[in-house]
Amino acid sequence: MSHKSHSGTAVKRRSDAHVFSALGDDTRLALLATLCNGKRHSISQLTAGSKLTRQAITKHLHVLERAGIVHAERAGRESLFAFDPQPIKEMTDYLDRVSRQWDRSLASLKSFVED
């Protein structure tokens, strides 16, 4: 593997790790559940009905934003947050590939043991 492609793979793995890490929190998962409706939401809207402060919600949104799962757009004085499904689709594709590899490896092992 060339240095350039190895470097690209390492960057992709770090990006993947950020997505997995961002999804590993109940509050962020709840925020994503709200944002999955396809609408843009302000921090005020996302804080409504929550026991969390605006600052706490903002910190969670920034984690999701760094992972690429949400993006913010300015609308006047507010930031409106929207869900971006692409990083999650990439994770699903990755997990599907790994699952197929394991299935092939286990089938091969089973065949070897049974023969």
C-alpha cells in the first residue's frame, strides 16, 4: 500500500471513530432522533422539553457536527441544525462489509472443521 493511500485510510479510520464515538451517547442519539424528521432545528427547539441547558445541547451538537452527522446553517441570529445521513450510511456500508468478511471466514472454518 502506498504511503498516500495508507495515509488516506488512517484519516478515514479517524473519521469513522468520530462517528462511532458521537453515536455512543444517549443524549446525542435523542438529538438525532429529533433531527431525523428532515427539518432544521434551532438550539432553542432542541432544548425545549429537555432537562439539559442550551450550553449542554450546544456541546452535544458540536460533537455531532465534528463527526459530520449534523450541519448548521445560520438563519439570522440563530444556527439551525440538520441531520446528514451520509456518515451513518458509510458506517452501515462498512459494518456490512465486515459482516460479510466474518461470514465468509466462519463458513471457511466450518468447512475445514467438518471435512
